[in-house]
Amino acid sequence: MRVTVAFLFLMISKIAIAGSLDVANSAFDKGDFDLARNLYTELANQGDRLSQFKLGVMYEEGKGVTK
């Protein structure tokens, strides 16, 4: 039972991150760099590697961040 509950929690967490990542990617594509940065930062702090990478790209390109 414990394993099942832990598995369900893990899956729900992954789904929530994936949804937020889609919103962040959409914001980035639309040029809403402030929103994208905020979402990527939140996800990156949760350990999402793709968000960490995308946030790094934003800093490198100076999009939504101060140089």
C-alpha cells in the first residue's frame, strides 16, 4: 500500500511539472520572458533539468533577465 501511494504521489508531481513546463515554453515562444523566467525558475528549483537548461539559455541570450 505504501509503495502504491508513493508511486501515485510521484506521478502526480511529474504531471504537474510537465503542465507548468508547457506553460513556460508557451510563454517563452510568445515572448513573455518574465513569465517564462518565473516558471522556469520555480521548476528549476524543484530539480527539473530541462527548466534549468532553458533558464540558462535565457540568461545566455539576455531574454527576460538583466545582463
